[in-house]
Amino acid sequence: MSHDVPFPHHQDTDLSYLCGFLEPSSLLAVVKPASGGSARWRLFVKPSCPDEAMWDGPRAGVEGAQRHFLPDGDAHALHDAPKVLHADLHSAADNVAELLYAPKYNPEIDALLRPMLDAAAKQRVTQPPDRYTQPLRLRKSAAEQALMRRSAAVCTSAMRDTMQMSRSAASRGMSEGVLAASFEFGIKLGGAERLAYPCVVAGGANAVTLHYMHNDAPLRPESMLLMDAGASLHGYCSDLTRTWPLNGRYSAEQRALYDAVLDVNERIIARAVADGQTTLNSLHRLSIQYTYENLIALGILRAGDRHGLRRCQRYYPHAIGHWLGLDVHDTPAITSSTPLEAGMVITVEPGLYFPTNDPELPDWCKGIGIRIEDDVLVRADGAPPEVLTASAPKRAADVEALMAAA
């Protein structure tokens, strides 16, 4: 809320993962006795209010939360949370030894629970709940994998449409924001609820800025465009980047750099397997090696230059990828040194970014930024990974063919 203008609410992803409740100002609690026995689940929600419903629409209320979201637990009014949880924590029979709570997400709930939490902290360890929830979220179930395929399909369809209309938009002098609007329209037409994150639509030298989001510069037909965009469908995110020539054909210089990045993208995807040893970190180290070799082959770096690797990391400054799921940068408590396992979804997104003012660069590559990103599902029994975003063309000839068909 800004003054009296509301913004769409995005539920805490741990809470939505555990019970699916999406209304704001809600609290999910699980009380598991240290002495053993079954855990008790409690969902605290804002009660239904006819006056508020007139302005903001109806709420599930306590009765709806109990019936539809937590039938095997207990639903309560949010204002009763201190009383109910105080009784749980001080039950002599339960002997609760550990308290999990994530503060700072909702000031209203923090203030409501603060006296109880301060008192409880004197006797119990208080820790964030992500140490338990994020390992559960890391490996996707068959149902989650199906949702991520649908999210990726919606995303790639919108990206293809946006690529095709970009040539006309550039010839008419439209802005990057028109392509952002096209993509958002496409994903919502396909069934997504929202963007997974704000679009990056970076034409020309704007692509050298990794998280460029102004999206207000005019499109220039002689330039390439880097677009990083994703959809959120039933909460599950896709994350896709493509870089293409706005006039429909790569120049020789653009093609040479583009193929160097594509080579890294395809080689790393092939190595994303559940072999007990491969990790995001090991894939990143390989991506640096491949990028370094390709830059030498292009003449941008020199073999034997003792500063060559440092320069390589200047032009490729980010990680090869991240976990993907309910959040775009999913499960941040899980380190990149975790071995890949079947059911995990990662991104693979090598890139090259050449500033306009770098005196060590040849002129022909200055001001060019390229990233190629795919969503990759790790599979079991040594099977090759599944590229969820494969239907968005990325080989140069396929990109040019798509543009020509517009």
C-alpha cells in the first residue's frame, strides 16, 4: 500500500508451499512436541468482514480457511495467535524445545507476536523456518514439474511472439517498454497470473547492464536486444533470456559473440546431471573455462596473459545459474555446492557484457551484451536433462528464421 493505493499481494512462498493460502496477513504455525507425537498445524487468518469485503472483496475467513486449506489442522482468527500459541508453547506436556519464526515479513504480525516471542526466546532457540522448508522445496514433485513445464510453455510462447513483433516495433521507433508489454500480455493470455519478475528489455548497449529495467529507450534496428523475462503460473516461475537482432539478421561480429555464448549454454546444459558430484558451483567453474577459451579464440583475450582470467570474469561477472521454483531465485538457503539430484530445476545462463568504455577491448565488440538462459530439469538414472524452455529458439539460424516468418 502506498498512501491509499494498494499493490498486489505476493504470499510468502514457504507459506503458500505448505498450505496454499494466498491472503495477506496470515500466519501458519506447526507445533511439534519435543517429546514426540503428532504435530499440530494452525492457520491464523483475518476474519471475514462485510465492510472490508465491499472494498477489497471477500476473505476466506476462519471457516473458509478451515474447510478449504487446513482441514486436518485448526484455523483461528489472527488476533488470537498470541493466546493460542502461548498455550501451545507453555504446555507442560508438549515441552516445545525449538521455535521457528521468520520476522520482518509482516510488521503487523511481528508486533502482534513480539511479547510472546521475546518471552519464549528466553527458554527456546528461535530459528528461521527455511532450514526445514527449503530442502522440501528443492526437489520438485511430479505435479510441480508439470506446473513448471506449463509455466515455461507460456513463457516461451510469449517470448516467441515478442521476438517476432520486435522487428516491426524497432522499424517504427517504438520503445523497449512496448516489448515488455507484449510479453506480459502473452503470458497472461496463456494463463499466467503475473510476471515472475520485472522484465529486462535491453536494446543495444543497455544490455551491458545486467539488471537493466528502465525499458524506456527507443529500439534501434541495427542493434541486438537482450530480453530476460518470466511467467508465474500457479506460483511456479519460469526464467528465460534470449538475445536477438532487431533487424532479423546477426551481423558477423554479433554472430561470433552470440555463438560463443551459445556454445557455453549448450555444453553446460549437457553436464547438468545427477551424478552425485555435479553442483551449480562445478557448472559455474566449467562455464568460466569454456568462456575463457572462447574469448581467446575470438581474439578478445590473449593466451598466456596472466590477467586473462580476471578479464574473463569482468565480462562474465555472474553465476551460471540458480535454483528455480516458487521463487525465481528459489531456496536461497540451499548452497550452490549442493549436488544436483533428480527433480531439481536450475537455470543455465552464460553471458558476455562488453562496456563501451573499456580500453582493453577491441572496438568491434564494445557495447554488446548477450545472455542466453534456459530452465533445466535434472532427471533420474543418468537421463539427459530436460530443457523446459527449449521451444524458444536460440541457435542463430533458428532465431533468424523466426524473425523472417513474422
